[in-house]
Amino acid sequence: MLAGLLLGPARVGPDGLLAVLAHLFGAPLPAEYARDAAVLGVIRAPRVLLAALVGAGLGAAGAAMQGLFRNPLADPALIGVSSGAALAAVAAIVLGGTVFGAAAGLLGLWLLPLAAFLGGLGATLLMARLGSIGGVASVATLLLAGVAVNALAGALTGLLIFMADDRQVRDITFWTLGSLAGARWQHLPVILLLVGLPSLVLCALARPLNALLLGEAEAYHLGVPVESLKRLAIILAAIAVAAGVAFTGLIGFVGLVVPHLVRLAFGSDHRIVLPGAALLGAALLVLADLAARSLAAPAELPVGVVTALIGAPFFLWLLRRSHGGFGR
């Protein structure tokens, strides 16, 4: 986060950062640091905080989903939240001026993030409903339901893109590539509530997720309410991820890569993996955003492209290594 504040196309020195921090506590701001105060206060600070919160949510949700499904290749997209958010966001872009005209006028710039959040959460709830038979949700059934929901959302998204004009297609493309350029201070309380709080609660599920690694029957005999745990973990992960991508667009591979890096370093204990994945996810997304706005300056790379360039090679390496089993 310190690197994200200081580095970039417009460099800010440590003395400038200290002067701005002192100004927040009532000290006068020297005139030579007015530019630094504008860069930090208007652009970088909300952007770095947004990246940290969203990265923490993606990391914690990814670790929880890998533990819940006992699958090292699971990530939050598996439960349909990303495809549902994308479908609702594309619908808001394509139909915002016609079908959602009244809502667009009332909500303004909040229409797109609200639609993406509700779409991601709705797709996950649909997946959980389809994956439950007689009140019991088996891992295999949830996986199949997630595949079906992702396929349906992808088909409907493609249909909407076919209906879009050139400007809308461009907006859709940039949204799906992910960006933190739209970070604003007024977004952060919402992100803190809908991403930060669910991430903390996911970290509190470490012990039951540890028991679940032994198998559902063993966890049940150890006193873990398995079905309640599944529902709670899926809902919390869906809220955190849907709220994050609602404000940043789709950002891939963070939820997949980060938990594995923590496991490689510290083992499979979820008491370490969950908070470690949240912290490392925050760090990774902050650094990816720093690279996105620095490598092609004055232009800016989509942050989703940067995370994919990091995550895809790791994913391929993980596939070759996966014969060793989960948690190794």
C-alpha cells in the first residue's frame, strides 16, 4: 500500500506523504506539497484502499471455496458470482437507456455497480438452490449447478452483446477487463461493509473448514453443522466477490492463485490460510494496479489483464503439480 501511494507516473516523495498525513491532523500544508495532496487525496488513496479491500475479499473467498469444495482448482467464479455479475452489468450497459431508463435516472452512476452486485448474488443463490436436493447440497451437485449457471449466464451475456452498439461493446469490454480507475471515497464505506465484513467472517470459519478437509461425514461427527457451513461460506463469498467486482469489473486469478501461495509457504491450516490469503490478495491487487498504471504510462493497462498475466502461468504450473494432491 505504501508503494501504491508513492509510486506511479506522478511520483510522490516520502516527505510529501508525511506532510499530507500531518495536514490530516491539523498541521498546515506547505505550498510545495499541494500537488502531492491532490494526487494522494483525490486519486491514489481511494484507489489503493479499494484495491486492498477487493483483493482481500477475492483472496479470502478463494481460500474458503477451495476448502469448502476440497478442490485446489476452485475459485469464487465456480459458484456463478462472476458470470452473474457480468450478465447484470452488461444488461445495465445495453438496456440502461431503455428498459432501465427510470432506474438509470434515479441511481445515476450507482446503476452499474448495483446491478452487478445483485446479479452476482442472484446467480449464486440460484446455483445454491439448484445444487440442493432435499435440503442437502453435495459438493458434486453444487459443482454441476455452478457449471450450468455459468453457462446460462454466459449465453445470455453473449445475446446482450449481440444486441449492443459499438459504444456499448466498448464499455462492456473495458468493464470485463477490470479497472480500479473509478475508485471514489464515497464507494469505500459500501466496500468496507460488503467486502471487508464478509471477509472477516470467512476467516472465522477456519476451524470448521479444517474439519471439513477430513470429509463431510467426519466433520459432522466432530460437531460441524456441515450444511449450514456450506450455505454460510457460499453466501459470504458471493457477497464479498459480487460487491468487489461491482466496482472494479472482473478480476481473475486472484482467488485461485493467492490461497495456493499461502499454502505453499505455511501449509493447509485454514487458521493461517484464510487471513493469509486476505492479506496476500490485498497486496497482490495493489501491486497489480501499480503495474497497470505505471507500465504503459500515460495510458493504463486493465488490472484484470495484469492479474491474468500473473495467474495464468501459475495455473499451468499448478496443473502439472496437481498430482501431488490437495494442500501440498
